[in-house]
Amino acid sequence: GAVVSQHPSWVICKSGTSVKIECRSLDFQATTMFWYRQFPKQSLMLMATSNEGSKATYEQGVEKDKFLINHASLTLSTLTVTSAHPEDSSFYICSVQPDRGLGQPQHFGDGTRLSIL
Amino acid sequence: QKEVEQDPGPLSVPEGAIVSLNCTYSNSAFQYFMWYRQYSRKGPELLMYTYSSGNKEDGRFTAQVDKSSKYISLFIRDSQPSDSATYLCAMRRAAGNKLTFGGGTRVLVKP
């Protein structure tokens, strides 16, 4: 079964709206989670690393005030796209790094398709 | 030049054939190697995970890592139409947890 739950799976909203996406680790605790963005027929692009109890680390070129990340607990991270515009339309995917020891692989959620009208 | 190179395909094979996928990389610091399968409009699903060089088998899947050549492979035996998907290789250093992905190979298994 799924080890990472991501909601919602699909969002359509008007320009200017803020949208929150949740990522939950179902099977293990995760101090570290990741948020990716994927454009059609392209690979995943890391946006930020979410750290429980501290600020997220954003990749170069990603606006931290635009993409707010909150890692509220060891099983939940949220990504809020603030004042979304059509250019923010994309497929957003979270992943979880289990706190089970060194070298654990990342497990991914099923993604959120965001469409801004 | 990208750190991880992967042929985008599409790779079309008949049902029952062996699917052979590979990635090359340039950073010798990579120690952990993963293969993910991604269906359309879904998140990547972990298929295989290996550390350093060697082979690993799990059911119909075999992963190989050759660190001396900076080359990793994934073989899928007895391929099924349900194996039609995009396959992503990913790798990371021993320290840190960021993944570096290949561009993905689209695979079509025809019945």
C-alpha cells in the first residue's frame, strides 16, 4: 500500500487564490521531506527540502515567499502556493525520507495537479 | 552536460521481452542508486535501491551498478503491458539526501 499520502490530487482554482497541498508519511517518521515540481515529459525538479522543526531549504530560483512550506510534525509537511497564477500550474510531488537509519530511499506521493485559471 | 544521462526513448518492446534500461553519470561521489517507475499523472514508485556496485534482483527486476564505468542498468524480464511507464533513475551521495534524477525513459510494452 501507499507509504505517502498527498492531497488533494487535483486542484483547479482562479488566479490569485492560495492553494495548500498536504503530504503525509503513513508508515514512518520523517524529519525530512521534499517538494518537487514536474512539467510535462520532464523529470522532477527539486523545489525545497522540508525540515521538521526548522525552516525549509529552497533551491536556487524558487521563491520562498511564493511557495510556503510548513513541516508541522514528523509525518506532515504542507506546501502553500500563495497568490497562484497560471504560470504556477504544474504537477507538484512530495517525497519522504524515512528516519530509519542511513541511506534510506525517498518514497513519493502521488502528486497534485494544480491548474490555475 | 547533465550529471545523469538517460535516453528518453520511447523504448517499444513486445510483451514477454526483456526491457533494458540504463543511465550514465559523471559524479563519482554517487553511492546510492535507485530506479523509480512513474505512470502518467502519478508519483514515482520505488522499484529498486542499491548501494555501491553490484547486482540486485527482485522478482522480474534486476538492477546493476558499475561504479568503475559510472553506469547503472535496470532489466525487466517477461515484460507486461502494465510495465508501460516512464522509468527514472536517481542517485545520491553518501552524505546528504538530495537526489539527482535522470530525465526518464518512456517504455511501451505492446501486447
